[in-house]
Amino acid sequence: MKDKTLLFINGDAPKSLPSPENYELIACTDGAFHYLKRMGFPLDKLAFISGDFDSHSGSDEDMYEEKFILTLDQEKTDFHKALEIIQEKGFSEVDVFGGSGGEQDHFLGNLTVAFGFKDLMNIKFYDQFSEYYFIPNHFTLEGVKNRMISLYPFPSVNNVTTKGLNWPLTNESLSITSRIGTRNFAVEDEVSIEYESGDVLFFVGNKEIEYPTIY
């Protein structure tokens, strides 16, 4: 498989932009193109811009028109269609910016799209608060002491055991309708999570926290 892809989609614009030098392929949806232009991102680095271009202004965008990939399928979101293009190009590691914020149905829709691709691609979302992604049955992450950790069942996960968290789990189950595992935090530098079945959306906070709050 080829190296990593950077994908911008049309949620809240990131507070700071990642370095394009860390990615082999960079792309965006047509809505995200506008905030990239406003933030001074080097638009010549974009491999493609996908969408139905209903927000295309016909001015500055014209010089990048050769990068446009028109995707009119209204049964799929722009994010879904962009991932299909990335997969067709042979990439499986995707960092996504702009996935949260804005209208919350879009955010939930983005999570659902990522869930549908989780066995085909490694998709990580980044925003101003955290990074989040679906994790395998055996998962370990280092360098996270004093950072917020959340386990969100999608929609349920069975026999979860964790190490390195302030409130550990031992062969316990989580469900979106009864018990979720949000707003925990790491008390060790390394956190490990194992579960038997189901799916987990894993969140890790960007900053260390001193006084964790539980919701």
C-alpha cells in the first residue's frame, strides 16, 4: 500500500494546518476548498477536489479546475465519495481534518461513513480537541499519560478490558443505549484496550488534563 493521505472535508476548519510534506496524497471536498484557500494552504499540493461543486464560485477556483472530480451521487456524502477515490488510488492510511463541528448530523454521518470503511482503510479524524478512530480488538497507545481517553461503543462492544486508565474496565460491556466509556483519562504513559466483539470509537485528547470532568 502507498503512504498516507491527507483529506480535508467540510466541517469546522482546523485551527492549524498539518504539514503537507508528511503526505503522499492530499485532497479535499469542494466545501473544504474554500477554507483551505482562506487559510493560505498551498492549493497546488491538492491531488484532487471532489464533490458536486454546488458551492463553486467560478472565480479563483477556475485555475484548479483540472483537479476537479465531479461526484453527483446523492446517495453518498462527499466524504464517502472522496474515500472511494482515495481507495481506488491505492491508499489505505487517511488523516481527516474538518470532520467535526458545523451541523452535527454531518459529524454523525462522517463517523458512520468511517465505520463503513474501517475494514478497508485506517481513518483518523483530527480536530482542535482530540483525534479519534476505530480500533482493533487488541490496541496499545503510548505517550498519553494525563490525556483524556474515551471509548465510545458503536453501537456496542463486549468484554472490554483496559490497562493504564484511571477507571479501568475488566471484561465489561458497553452500549450506546446504556453505558458508554467517555471522559476517562490515562494514568500511565501506555494505555491498552482489548475487547471480544463489537466496535469501539477511540478518542484521545490533544492536551494533558489536570482536573478531569466526568459526564
